[in-house]
Amino acid sequence: MGLIVQKFGGSSVADAEKIFNVAGRVTDAYNAGNQVVVVVSAQGDTTDDLIEKANEINPNHSKREMDVLLSVGEQITISLLAMALEKLGYPVISLTGWQVAMHTDRNNMNARIKHIDTQRLQSELDQKKIVIVAGFQGINRYNDITTLGRGGSDTTAVALAAALNADLCEIYTDVDGVYTTDPRIVKNAKKLKDISYDEMLELASLGANVLHNRSVELAKKYNVALEVKSSFEKIEGTKVREVGNVEKMLVRGVTRDNNVARISVVGINDTPGKAYMLFNLMAKYNINVDVILQSIGREGTKDISFTVPRDHVEEALQILNEQIENLEAKEIKHADNVSKVSIVGAGMASNPGVAAKMFEALYEAQINIHMIATSEIKVSVLIDEKNAEKAVAAIHDKFFNN
Ligand code: ADP
Ligand code: ASP
Ligand code: MG
């Protein structure tokens, strides 16, 4: 007995039958004597459909109005699930982000949770109610609606678990756990029994969308016991927790991220301060820079290449072209058709052969590498997008089927 936060993603609540399936999961936990807070996402493709509707009317819409629109999806699901539970005879109440109140910063469409008032939640729980909260949404300090970025309902759930000091946060989805790679791409991907916060954070940040990366960040920070499991099958999932007794494996997962683009600033003067000027510009406009490569200076000039999220490439190019004279660069080039493929594993820090093994897999598959980046627990390569799935399969095969 305790307090459990359960989160159900879009495909788990897609229709009436699935909503009743979720209701079953919720009442199981409630009947076992737990206090239950449920977080739900918008049904099926609702969020994508809303985005499409907005673009039909005005592709240059403001982020504020987009958030007013996007928050509707989750509001539909909370009411429907509450009605299902009412039908089954359970005491229940649904709450939107502002009713909770889930306070965020002002960054529309990618807001961060700042704090959560738990008073209302607590009083509903004290009245023995099942509390259903709309995922992915909050309010800023002007009481305007914000959303947390795609996939953000996971973050709502973990933030609630942290704020309420829950005993467990269960993320129910359409796969039965976290796998060594996306099981929809690689059929023989293996399910992990458990994974450390740091490894899961890297996987999520590098493209494994099974968990929103900020949810993992929060879970680590507040030591929330997190489990990813199936909405449909009653089997054990994957536990995300502090290292210690996690399975010993050199590499834990392979991911790919197609939301990347490469920018090359060609022929910059080979003098001190140019990298500073360049990346300071990107920082000033809040553009995340990832893999960076600088060529050796030749005849007084050098090239600097780096990656940015693909949805920011136009903005980055505009800024750089405006500053091309200050940068003393000859040309700004870019490529959109690239993909970042990564391996993640805490064990690789002390094992020098891991990167070579990844490159061997790529060589055997005859896939060319454009850029490489490494950290203590990951190796990423930038390759042509058309080769991404083949690369993931080849690398996965090398590490997990040999
Ligand atoms: P939800 O709507 O429940 O939030 P998501 O689509 O956001 O579900 O996340 C689940 C999906 O994540 C799975 O269907 C799977 O295709 C994908 N995925 C990507 N990488 C992995 C991985 N390493 N392990 C499990 N699932 C993964
Ligand atoms: N409905 C939102 C999305 O599709 C949030 C979520 O599903 O977590 O991104
Ligand atoms: Mg998700």
C-alpha cells in the first residue's frame, strides 16, 4: 500500500475499449489499497492531428496559441477515463494542468515544470478519490497554458511522483519495457530488466522516445522509482533506477535520432576567438549545438562543422549568414538528410574497444561516417539518414548477437 502514479500514453487510450483496459489497471492498483494518481496523454494521433489543423489555418502561428490548442488533447482523455471509472462505480476526479496547478516557465511548447501545488491533489486523494491529471500541460506565471514538448506526459507523471513523494511511478506504453534498441525497428532487440538513470537519460536524449528525456532527468534528481511496462500485457517491465545491481553489459542500447542537421562554416580565419563567436551566437538564440568538428587549419583558414536539431536549422542558417562577415567565413553549408546513431553504456568508460567495434559494424555494412562524438558513456556517429535503420541493426547485431 502506498501512493502510485500511473501514466498511460496515447496508444494505450486510443479508443473506448482501451480506456476501459486502462481503467482496469487503475482499479487494480486502487483495490490493492493504494492511493492512485493517473496521468494520461492525448488519444492516438490526436496531437499530430491538432498540429496539422493549426498548420492548415496558419503555419506561422504563435507558440502561445499552439499550446491552447495542444492542451485540448489531454483534456479529452482525462474526462473520458473519469467517465469510465464513474461507470465502474469508483470515486474519481479529473484535473487539467492549471487545476492541479502545474507551474512551468514561460517557454511555450517546450516548458519546464517549476513547481507543483499539491494541496488540491492531496485533498482529493484524502477523500479516497482516484485523481486523473492531464499530461504534457501546465500554466506559466501569467496563467497562460503551456506544454512540455512532445512526449512530455512522462515528465508530468515523474514530476507528480516527486512532488507527492510517491512510492512508484509506472509508465504504461505500447511496448513492455525498455529494449536494447527500438523493438519496432530491430526485431531481435532484447528487453532490459533494469537500466541506470544515466544510461536511460542518454538513450532518451539520443532518440529512444520510450521515455521523455526530462522525465528521466527528474527521476534521477528526485530518486523516483520508475518502471516502464505494457498497458496490455501483465508482465514485468523495465526498472529505471540508480546503478548498483543493474545487469553488467558493456553497451546497453543503440539509438538513432533523425532530428538533426549538419552545418559547416567553411573557410573561417584561423585566429583565436572564432569558435567562441560562433557558438556564442548559437547559445544566444537558444539553439542546441551537439557534435562539433573543427578541421586542422590550412593556409590560414579552417572549417567548423556542428549539428543542430533539424527543426532549428533554418533559424541557425539565417543567424550565421547575417554574421558571415564578422565570422570572417567564406561559406555556410548545411545538410538535412543526416541521422545520429549512438551506443550507450556505463561500462564503456573503462573499455577502449567499444568504439572500434561500433565502427567495425558500420564498415562491414559499408556505411560512411561523417562525424564522431564520444563521452564517458556514449559514442555517436553522424551518417546519411537513408542508412540509419541499417546502421542501428548492424551495430545492434555486433554488440548483442555475437
Ligand atoms: P507513449 O504514447 O506510450 O508515450 P511512445 O510512442 O512515446 O509511447 O513510446 C513508445 C515507443 O518507443 C515504442 O513503441 C517504441 O517504438 C519506441 N522506442 C524507441 N526506442 C525504444 C527502446 N529502446 N525500447 C523500447 N521502445 C523504444
Ligand atoms: N500528447 C503529447 C504528444 O503527443 C504528449 C505525450 O504524448 O506525452 O507529444
Ligand atoms: Mg511517449
